[in-house]
Amino acid sequence: MATDVMIHTKDLTKRYDNFVAVDRISFDVHRGEVVGFLGPNGAGKSTTMRILTCFISATDGVAKVSGFDCFDEPLEVRRVLGYLPQRAPLYPEMTVHEYLDFCADLRQLPSGDSRKKAVRRVVEVCGLNSFYQKEIRSLSHGQRQRVGLGQALLHDPPVMILDEPTADLDPNEKREFLTYLRDIGSSRTVIISTHNISEVEFACSRTLIIANREGKGGRVVADGPVESIRAQGGTVRYQVGVGAGESGKLPGARELRNALAELKGADSVTEIGSADDKSVKVQIVGAKDADLRAELRRAVSDKSWELLELRRELPPLEDVFRELTLAEDRRDRLAAAE
Amino acid sequence: MNSTLTITRREFRSNFDSPIAYVVIALSLLFVGWLFFSQFWTINRATVGPLFYYLPWAFVFPIIPAVTMRLFAEEKRTGTIELLITMPVRDRDVVLGKFLATLALIAVLLVLSLTFPYTISRIGNLDWGPVWVGYVGLLLEASAAISIGLFFSSLTENQIVAFFLTLCSLFALWAVGFLSSDTNGVLGNIISFVSFERRLSPFSRGLFDFRNAIYFLSVTAFFLLATTRSLESRKWK
């Protein structure tokens, strides 16, 4: 294993009696990568994370963190890991201060200035100052989530595994946390599981999508930088903005839509809001292997309108995610029907 | 060992963050004290024998089931078990930490109960030697009972289920002793062997018997090991 490979899985499989939760997942994550771990519910994201944190064991395959085997060297793995499970693991009767102190003791952080510094850093990064001396039972969901994050960051771990860390944060807290994650990600390895695709686009240098086949476990269906995954979709989007032009009359949205929908290869045409009253905008979805821009230009000039904007772009990650994960299901349903 | 003591400290403190420990200890001591002193005036002798009869009953119901039921069940229910297990600590450190914290709690209760023999010693002439031996026996029995409670708590997320499983097991191990006098042969021997009541009885008379001490320690070790295995079983399920 190359030295900068911090997380390595090979044919990782987890079976429960008659149910396969994770099915031969293989991937490597390098130092300096922030990986967004995406997948529908039940695809095996949490199971994979729990195997990597040594909470459960794989039925088959290899899982290594920082070169340590998750099965044979669990203590070494846990030392280099910061982990936030889906449910923030907190003791409600403790104050935030006591809780972080307890976690620092379990992590065997040496007492003294270095520990104080580590706690101060976490308090600042996670915004715990205003409720640092309060009992955890009296905190809101968002505040609790931040305390949970605090314990995961306390020992400044080189590898972090965060299972839906932003679930209970408000939009400002989310943005602050993701910015922090992106900043520290250049020198660390982070896997972050989330359902919020915009978070992945914002903070992650790489995306890993897993999806499950019917009755079988999750497997990797896409892996790479966000842009390259967006390119894996079978469609492209055209943003078309039209002005009155020689016709002297701004077309109605419906009129424009109808005119462009007649084009061969335009799968769907949708009105989108325009920023002013001097143009009308629509979005067209077409096949990736065709380029409709020349036809679109021609169709607009045939109507004596003026083409103000024409952009051909890859579909958003959300659409590709839906396409990839649904396609998996559909493919298997069809195979089963045969 | 540091991790074990960290867990012990947190666990011991958490006993006093909820009213359960206070209520159970206070009510048990009041009830045992009432039974003890009502007998004391009848016997009219400076002896603490009844204390070593009533306290083990109080251990069976409700003290040990009540203080052990939440140990793992609550952590499983709230998800904090995932924190403990994914920290750089061994499963056996977690089990041992919780066990020691509960044993310390019972030790506090036993120290408080020393007010009974102390009161007797002020009234009459009490021989403290057998009293100390009796207390060692109680601590050994409590240790075995706690390990059983810990084991049942590790099997479930439901504290009530853990409470009743522990209660039934401890009741069986205690009450089976009363059958041994009517049962002969192999069955009688088995009953005498496993009975907590039979094993504790010499201690309460001031006789320190290593075989009985080893029995309680063996039960403790067995159930602590079983609890560790039960905790590890999450990996294979």
C-alpha cells in the first residue's frame, strides 16, 4: 500500500444472515482528500464506516486505515481516527466541558498546555463557547451535533470519518463547518457521508457513490472528482436566454418552450426564471453525445428573436446521483424479470 | 488500565446524576435497618447475624438489578456505546470499568450499612472480627451478582428486560439454597455448589472459607468474560 493511502478497502463485504449490506466494495482514499460518501438510504454507507472504525467486522475483504488492519489492529486504527456516528454519542448528564475532558482522557491526551490548546481549538472551531459549561441534556439538536463533532476533532486526527455530520446544523453552521473541513482537508483524510449533495460539491474533492442492488448489498457505482462524476450522466443541460430581437416582441415563455421543444434531441424543455423583463429563459435536457447548440441558434433566429445566452453544461451532481442509483435498481429489476 | 479507570470514574459519577442510586440505596438501607433492628430487640443480643441475612436479599431485589440494568442497555439505546467502542480502548476495559464503578457503588452502600453494627457496638459488646469477615463475603457476593447484571444488560437495549433477567437469575441462585436441605444426592450437591446463600452463610458466621471466595470470584470472572464476548458479538451479527 502506498504511504499516502490512508484508507484502503478491497472487496469489502458485510453479510447479515440472508442479507448483504455491503457487496465487495473497493476504494482507496489518499492523504489530502475530502471524500463525499453518497448513496441512498440502506446502501451500506454507515455499515462501511462502522467497519472502518472497527465497530463491526467485515464478513470478507480487507479494510485498512493508515496502514493498520481494521480487524487485526483495531486499537491502532482507532488512535488515528476521529469518528462521528450518525447519532451524536453524548452523555446528557455531563457538561460539554466534562464530556470533552472524558473523551480526552479516553484518547489519553497528555494533561497540561497541549490538552488545553486542543480543547480551545475544538471549542472555537465547533462554536461551543456559549454553552461550554452547560449540561448536554439542555442543549438543542444542533448544539449537540457540534459537541459530537468536537470529540471527533479533539485529538486532531489524520483520518476523519463523519456520518452525516451536518444533519442538525443550521445553514450558517453548516457552511462554517464545511469551510473548516475543506481547509483542514488538504493535510488530512476525511470521509463524510451526507444526503446533501450541495455540501459534497462545496467541500469534497472527490465523490464516492454506492448503491445497492435489490436483495444485495451496496457497491461502488461512481468514484472520482465531482466534475468527472457529473460527466458520467447520460445527459447535458442547455441554458437558453432569448430577447425580443428583430421581431420586436419578447416571446412568451410558453411560446419559446414550444418552439424549442420541436427540436430533435431536446428531451425536455423547462421554463426557468429570468432576472429581468428583457429576456426569457428555458432549460433543455438533451443526450450527452449530441450537441444541439447550432440547431438552437437556428431555431431562435428563424423566429427573429435574439439569442442572449446559450450554455451547454454537465448535469448537476444531484441528477447524476439519481440516474446512477436508480439505474442500478432498474437494471436489476429488469434482470430479475428476464 | 488508565482507560478502565476513566470509564470507572464516569460511570461511578453517573450513578449520582440520576435519582435511581439515591432512592434504591436509601430505601434499601431504611428497609434493612427496620428489619434488622426489629429483630435485634427480639433477640436481645449484640449480633449482626440478621444483617447478613437481609442485605443479600436486598441485593437480589432490588439493588443489584436496579444499578446494573442501565450499564450497557442505556448506552446501546442512546448510541454512546459507539463512542466507547470506537475510542482506543479494549472491549474488556469498558466491561471492567463499568464493573468496578458498580462495585464501588455497592461498597459505598456497605460502608453506610456499617452504621448498624456501629450502633450495636455502642449498645452491647460486639465482636468485630466476624463482622468484617461477613462484609468481605457480602462484597464477594455483590461482585458475582454485579457481573451477572452486567452480562444481562449487555444482551439488550431495554433496561426493564435487563432488570428482570438479572432479578430472576439472582433470585434463583439465592433461593435455590433453601432447597438443598430437602434434596439429597447429586442434585443436592449441585444445588449446594451453586447456591449463593450456601456460599455466603459461612462468611456471615465469621468463617472465611477460600473455596467460597474462589467460587464468587470465578462466577465474577466468568460473567465478565461472557459480557466481553457479548459486547464483541456485535462484530459478527
